[in-house]
Amino acid sequence: MSGADNVRVKVNPEACMGIGQCEMLEPDVFIVDDEGMAHVVEGSVVTNERALELIDRCPSGAISIDGNSVDDPADDPADNSADDASDAAG
Ligand code: SF4
């Protein structure tokens, strides 16, 4: 084990407000498109610590960790952690 625990992150499209904070912090991981929607670059990973920071910095709470550590081959896309966009303003 290498110590650094890398994870994938994902963006909840219903919560994202396209502010671009994520893209500013991690331009290799996030891209905000013309419609103001952030996307995660396919295959990109960040350390678990960085992921928590990104989650904390997203003003709309749209970012979350996607599944478990990428070291785990049992990548289960059915893992839907309920990301309620209840109070996210458009
Ligand atoms: S920081 Fe959050 S709200 Fe802003 S573009 Fe990224 S995911 Fe969307």
C-alpha cells in the first residue's frame, strides 16, 4: 500500500451552480462547461484529504466522493449516497 488514499469525486448536477470553485482548485479534475455545469474529468483522482477539502469548498455542496478508494477494484456504480439538493439555489 502506498499510503496516499486516492478517491474519485463526483458532481451532483442538480446542486452544481457552476461557480467554478472546483475548477479553480483542481483544473485537471473539474471542467465547468458552457452551461455552467461542472464535470469530473474521466479517470481523474484526488487524495482523500483533497477530496474532503473540495467538498468543503464547493458552495453548493455538489461535490462528493464517488465510491471507495480507487485501490478497490470493486467499483460499485450503484452506490447512490443520497445527495439532496434541498437548499441549493439555482
Ligand atoms: S464548486 Fe461546486 S457549485 Fe461550483 S462548479 Fe464546482 S461543483 Fe459546481
